[in-house]
Amino acid sequence: MDHKSDMRLIRLFLVAGMSNKNRKRQNLTDKKRVDKKDRKNMPEYVKVVLRKENMESMQAIHYIAKRLKKMPKAFSFAGNKDKRGITTQNVTILRCNAEQLIRQQRTKDWLVNLKVGSFERVFKPLKLGDLAGNRFSVALRFINHDIPDAQIKN
């Protein structure tokens, strides 16, 4: 059996960036107007996973805030991460358009050592102290193999 016949392709469009004229031409529905009553039932925050390399948490948030034209106080996170190393952490963003963040991340001038993904709408922002725990790996380098184990434990 040919593998090409088993493959399915999915094509995604970012509809929010289209003009009304293009939406009508492609028979796509216009944006819904949301009533004030319905707005209370919708989550106001977008929770994302922020992966950064050799960058402080606040430095990364300031960079993303500038790209989204938002204030850094619209971002909240559970705790600071190390500057050195590759770290991931959850961040919530108030009234964020996830499609806009994806579009910004795909531009040529986006920082290579900063990635954002796993988008989810949530009702409450993260606060300091919401960490469930830390997991990390330690790399030991330049260890002398001639030293016996008993000497290392002391």
C-alpha cells in the first residue's frame, strides 16, 4: 500500500488577520459580536508555555510584550527562572490574541532562543507561589576519574 494514500493534509488559516472583503470572498463567517453576559463566561487569560535559553524571565516577557504592544504587567508567571540554561515555564497573558502571538513568533526578527507554545484559555492568572515543583537536570563536567567514590562522598 502506498503511504501517500494514507496521508491526510490539514490546512490552517489565521482568519483574524483577513479583511472583511477576503472573508466574504472565501465564504467565511464574520467575527461574532460577544454580548457582555457572554463575556463574563469566557476566560480572559491565555496560558502559554514559554521556553527560553540564556535569558531571564522578565527579559523574555518584556520582549514579548513589546512585540504584542502590551504592557508587561499584563503578563503573570509563578516564579523566576534561571538566566543560564534552557528553561520552560507557564505564563498567563491578559486579553491576548494567540494568533497574533503565533504570527509574531514566525517573523524573521523573532529571537531564536525564545519560543512560545501550548496555548490554553484560563479564567485565573498565575501568581507567585503557584509552582508545583521544579525539575531539572545537572550536568557534571571535568570530573577526575582517578578519585575513589568514598573520597567524593565526604
